[in-house]
Amino acid sequence: MTVGAVTPDIASWPPLDEEKRAFGQRLLNWAADDTAVGPQLFLVRGAEGSGKSHLLAWFLAGAAGHPRTTVHATVLAAGLTAESFAWSLGRQLGYGPLSPARLLDRVSQDERPLLILVPDLHRAGAGPADLSSAAPQTLVAELLEPLLALPHLRVAVEVGTSGLLAAHDAESVDLGDGGDNGSGNGQASYTELVAAVPRTADGRPDWSQAPDMVLRRVLDAALRTDDVDAQGAAVRGLLTDPGFLVHGSATALTAVLTDERIPVPGRLREVWRRAAPELTAFHTDSAERAALLHAAAVGTDPDLTEYLRPLAHQHWWSAVWARRALHESAPALVPGMERWLLASDPTGRLRTYDVGSGAALGGTASPSVGASDGAAVPSVHPTFVRPRSVAPCDARSALLLDRSGALLPLVTEDDPTAAFALERIAEHHGSAALAGEESLVTALGSGGTRSPYAVVGDRGGTVHVWSLGEYQDVPRSCRVHEQPVTAVTCVDTADGLTLAFSAGADGAVRLWETSAEPMPVPVQQRRYRTTALAAADTSAGPVLAVAWSDGELHLWHVFTGRVRVLPWLHVCDALALTSEGLLVIGDPEGLNAVRLQLDVLWER
């Protein structure tokens, strides 16, 4: 141990067998060394049954109580490829699931000194044996070695009796053979594993009742079948069984479906690829896995969608529609016409859709000629505006926040009243921004089912609420944040309250009832950036949806503070919520809608 480093007392950790105390002390010494002189890598060697995993688990159990030994991520590498390992590590570090290349880039920019544990590295790899993804050396070369090149990252790794990472400068312990005689290491055949699966009344495998060991290993066993024809039939049988797709090992399925040589039904490969980063997270609820896979299949694979629909509908959320052909953004509900949804297409034109089905409604027009061709909502010519947020006044007018940061009114020539009100709002904030940079508009939101509102957030942390149902010369304003506002929305309740919600660049989400002072503490504070907000007054009361940059999507019951996390396939960048509980999600692939079961949403 380097002189000067302070090692936590091993007595403050959970009890450890006497024969392992010396190994535990060496691991503590390595972890607590803050001189940056010692090696970044700690290797735990030993045969099956020697206690390698137990040593790492013991360290993890006591590590959180000491700053230097705090573990930032623990990734069990068994059965993981470089890609699925990167997804897991990215989630735990707070980035969300990322590709190996993007993960390395994010870790290189992370200013924290990071400590990572990797049990079972020697068991890494999945998929057909002739592919590099099946070998643990690929994970080492593509991820662990580049990570170890970063000076602020340290890794403790379990390598068994393999030579993995042996060429690196490392501290290491060897726990020996553990008395293992080599028995119990045989691999069950595909036939033996399938025989252990209970059957339904019509003789099909009931994967919901299958032992965990079978679910983890049966696909790999199918790939090991010696007879080529039998192997193809076994793999094909698993991939065409929706029950296995819902219950089987998500990491094994991900690795197999990466192999383009293996035929798959319909567009399963595309659907699975969309869902895999989230499916490989820790989701033990079969209905939730079905909901995720069903959400990925909607709009892509009709047959798989129908197969999965009954199980997905048992969950507290399920997908309704998806529009992936066009990457619409800035979705917003039209006040007084809640089935109408405004969204901006890639050219900047605003279009309307039926929120219940995603079907397009009406046409578009350019503001230079007004709302021609019978258009219900005028559109903005792409040469001029790229809306990133929209606050509709009605079906014919709206306030836009351009990607340049300018607030712009969108009205038809035959509606001077709306034009006057919206132009006043744009003029107010434009003049304020000229007077001081703290007044630059950074967020625009909408809300109100009884009366339409526009909510504006600025760089100085102030939130401004404008009524779009009646003329206001000035807004109701309050400085709610110490940092720039990143997202805003509001909702008017049945008892006459106007609740404004806002998010700041510091990760704080605040609530302000506009006739009183803001709540003294945030509704929520996280170290991630809020990417979108939406609110609605539902049959269950006011509900707030919050999307975060780490991929989490939170649903808050405003009056009780209860929260539910909705796992989604991508990081959300836009949200809209109806009073009936239909949540519209904008993500990098387009627009999606999910139905929330409000009566059971916050039940446990």
C-alpha cells in the first residue's frame, strides 16, 4: 500500500471468513489509495467455488460508507457482449444505455473519479460461438482496455482462472481452487432444458413457469446442438414463440438476433433492436417486458404487435400508436379540442394529428398566403422557423419557440384578436431579452383544458404564465429557479387552481400555484437534465410527467407526491398528456402514444 493513503477499518465492513480477510484487506487497501500512484486495475482470480464473487459482494456491501471506496457501477458480465455491457454500465453511471463508442466518450468527459466492479468477466460473451461477440476477450478489447486508459477510472474485475487482462499493471489476489473437483460443470442439452418447462393445456411450453436457469441457458443450448437441422429448428422455435421473447434471457436474445445469418419471423430483428437496450435492464415483470416489446413492435410488425397485445394490456401502461416514418417534434394538445395534436415535421411545418390514433388531420399552409386550402392549422415555412416548442391558443393560432430562441406568433389573417394577443407576448419577451440576457427565452410550454395558457421560462430562472383565453398586458411572473429554465408546463384544476411546473438546468423540478408563492423545495431534484414536462388534470387528479436525460420518465400524482417510473425505449425530448391518460412521447424515432391506466397507476 502506498504510504499516506488512509484505509478504512475492515471491521466496519460486514463479517468476512477468516481465510478471506487478507484478500479483503488487500482489496480495501487498493480501493482506498488516493495517491494515484497504484494500479487502476484489481484482479480477483480463483477457480469455481473459491469465493471470488463473494469477495466482491462483501466489498460492495460496505463500500458506500466510505468516499474513496464508493462503487459507481457493478456490472455482472456473465452472458454480456460489449454492447449489452455498455448499456448496463451507461445506465448505472446515469447516462442511459449507450453504444460502446458513445459510452467511452461520455466516461472520458465525466469528471468523477469512478470505481467499477465487474464480476464474472471470464463468463462474458453470448451468441453463436463462431462470432467474436461470444468471447470475453472481445469485451475486454472493445470496452475494458479503453476504459482503463482513462486516468480517473478504476476497475476491480473477477477473471476466474483465465488470463484476461494479465498483461495490464494490476493488483491481484488468487483465492485458489476452492476445493472444486470439476464436477457440476456439465452443460445441459437443449432437449433436457426444454423438458423442464411446464406445458400449457394445448401442449405448448409455458415459459412464464419455466425455471430461471432454463430461461438463461436454453437459447445458448439450442445454438450448441450438434445436428445442424436440429439446431436451426430449435433456434427458430424459440424465436417464433412470443412467450419466449417475453420471458427468455434478453441478453441471449440480443446476441443471437445480432447474427444476420439466423432467419427470424417478420421484422423481429428490427423490433428487438429497438427494445433491447431497455429489455436488458432489470425487468422481472413479464407484463412490463411485454409492454416494452409491444411498444417497439407497434407500427413496425403487425403480427408481433397482435400476439403481444393481450399481455401488454395487463400492464399499467401500453402503447397505442407510433409514427416513425416522419420525425415529428414539439407535440402539443389543442385547447378545446383535446383529440387534436399539433406537431412540427422535419421541415418546420406544423401538422395536426388525432391524438387517439396518430392519424393525420387536415393540410398545411404557408404564413405568406394564410391558411389556404381549408387548412385547420396554418404551418410555418421551413425557410423561416424550426419550432422546438409550441403553445397553441386554438386550432388556428399558436405561439412558437424557434430553435434560434425567438418567440413567434402564428396566426391566420382573419383572426386579429389572436394576432394581437400573441404578438403582445412575443413583443414583451423580445424587448426584455434586448434589455438583459437573463430574460432570453429558454423554454415554452402550454396547458389548460378549461382556458389555454402559454408558459415561458427564461435564462434567469423566471417563469412567466400567460393566459391565451383573455388579453394580458403582462404575465404572472416569478423567479422560481437559480439556473436557466429548461422546460415548463401548466395545468388548471377543477377547483380553480393554476399549477405551473418548471425544470431548471440544475435538475430541480418546481411547482408554483400562480396565486401564491412557489413551493419552498423542489418537487424533485436529480443530477440529470429534464428534457420535457407535461401535465393534465385527470380523473385521478393532476398528473405531471417528467422526462430526464438519463432516459427515465417519471409520472407524479401531484397532490400526494406518489411517483411511478415508466421505462421507455429512448430518451424522451417532448411530452403531451391528455386528461384521459394518453401520454404522447417524442423521441429520436418520432412520436408515440401510450395509454396509462390511471386507476392502478400508483398501486404497488
